[in-house]
Amino acid sequence: MSDTTNPVRDTVILGSGCAGLTAAIYAARSNLKPLVLEGHEPGGQLSITTLVENFPGWPEGVQGPELIENMKKQATRFGAELRMAHLSAVDLTTSPFTLTLGKDIVHTRSLIIASGASARWLGLPSEQALIGFGVSSCATCDGFFASGKEIAVIGGGDSAMEEALFLTRFATKVTIINRSENFRASKIMLERAIAHPQIEFLHNTLVEECLGVEEKDLKGLKLFDRKSGARWTLPVSFMFLGIGHTPNASAFKGQIDLDTDDYIKTEDNVFVTLMGERLPGIYACGDVQDRRYRQAITAAGSGCMAALEVEKFLEEHGR
Ligand code: NDP
């Protein structure tokens, strides 16, 4: 491990999604030369989505990856450094903070945690065995492989509706399987899905098993109807998960306050705490701390706030 050649950074941003890149734009424009660690999913969730229709300033919508690419260009133009690196350990107990990135160590006076959230899985062994063989959590990435097939989308929120609508471009029929009676999806998304002739719905239905593990090819889903108690098989060649996300905050467990679902607790939007006390120089923004709104624009907004707080913090500490 080597850290002698690395000067202490003014700020490091963990994550390169909408929140992290907005923080990078602001921090770079304040001449803080932020280091952005891109993490496991560079570009975050926007980089695996399709059309974003609700980001202000794009009347016709913008493709998620294009939006992210533009943000990267904007951040680097002002001096942000983007690095493909994963955090393997972190020590926030002493300042400057220490980040271990495989063989490298980075010290920083301030830290913006914008590590986002990752797609959730059902957790069935058969599901895990068939990831990449008919089971996917990314419609944008794998939709093409569902061409001409009958498929299932799991979930009842906006993610599931969005995935299902997108997948109708490829699949002949999409069955949305919702474990509850009611949907969490917004009215507009739900109405679009209901109106689509290729989309059908199953309510109160749980997936108990993915069939085809031996063949390494999804053949169908063993379903359980929670109301009638009936068990039956839906023959589908693809299953896409759209059941929400888990915040990427496990590396910080014990060092900062997390809520019961492991979202980072924040005060005044971006201030990170430990046992209720604010930790100077550490901020969180975007989906890793936002279980309520989880929108690209709110992530960007909190990224901006985090960078402004970093600026203030460094100024107060003589930088
Ligand atoms: P949500 O939390 O809104 O919905 C998750 C869905 O998955 C629920 O229907 C939930 O069921 C179901 N679910 C969760 N765990 C399981 C499980 N283990 N097995 C089966 N079903 C499960 O998450 P989304 O990702 O859909 O949306 C998150 C946020 O992002 C929302 O605010 C949404 O509006 C926004 N969004 C906006 C989009 C847009 O504007 N284009 C697109 C996508 C998301 P239950 O209700 O029973 O808990």
C-alpha cells in the first residue's frame, strides 16, 4: 500500500451518479479539484435507464446515459478527476479521513457520500442461479435478449411500470407480477401500463421459484396466489426485477448513523451524523440517503447542497 505520494485531498466524492456528479461540478467550480470515485455502477442508475422525461430543461426528455455523460464532461471541464475505483475500506474516525481503494490509499479533509442504491433481488436461490440466463434487474441492458418472448416483470412501483413499458418493444407479452393488491406506481405510469395491449397484470402473487436452473435457461415461474392459495406455473423466458433498491452504505456501518433499511441518516438534507452528533466534513446526498423522493433532480439538488457545505466547511477550517 502506498499513500506517501498522495497529498491530502480537499474533497473526495464517492459515486458518479446524478448526486455525485452534481457535487463534483460545484466542488470543481470552487477549485477544490474533487476526486470522484466512480464505484461499482459508474454513472449510477441513470446510466442504465432509458428516457428521462422529468428532468427540467429537456422538453422532449433525455436519455439517462446522455445526461450522465454530459454531467461528467461538465465536471471534468472544471477540474474534477474521475477515477474508476471501488472503496474497500474507510476510516472516518480521524481527520483527514482515510479511504482504501484496493492497493491505494486516499486521504481527504472532507467526504461526500453519493454511493446511490442498487437493484434489489427476490433472494431465491433459483433466481440467483439464473441471473444472466433469463433473470435480470436491468431492462435497458438485457431487454434486447427478450425479443419475441413472453416475459415477466416483478414489482408494482414506477420502476416495474417503466421496465414493463420499455420491454414491450422487444417482448410479445409482459406480465407484471405484483405481490400486493395495490400498486405503488404513480397514476400516470400505471395508466400507461394498463392501457398497453401487450401488458397483463397479476396481483397478490409471489414468485416462489424460477424454473430452468438445470438447463441454465429460465423456463417459467412457480407462482403463489396469496388470496386463493393456488400454486401454478407461468411459462416465461425472461424475468426482470423492478422491486426497488438497496442503499450502498454498508461500508459505513458503525461509523455513521444508518436507518433500519441502511439508508444514511442525514440532518438538514446532507449532514451525516454518528449517534445523533454531526460529523464535521462528512456529507451524504442522493439515493443513499433519500428514501422518500429518489428522483434524479432531487439527487442533483442534494449533491449541490453537499458541495456547498464542503466549501463552507473547508473555508471555516482555513482552506
Ligand atoms: P418502490 O419502492 O416505489 O416500489 C417497489 C415495488 O416492489 C413495490 O410494488 C413493492 O411491493 C415491490 N417489492 C419490493 N420488494 C419485493 C419483493 N421482495 N418481492 C416482490 N415485490 C417486492 O420502488 P421503485 O423502484 O418502483 O420506485 C422508487 C422511486 O423512484 C419512486 O419514488 C418512483 O416514483 C421513482 N421512479 C420514477 C420513475 C419515473 O418517473 N419515470 C421510474 C422509476 C422510479 P409492496 O408495495 O408490496 O411493498
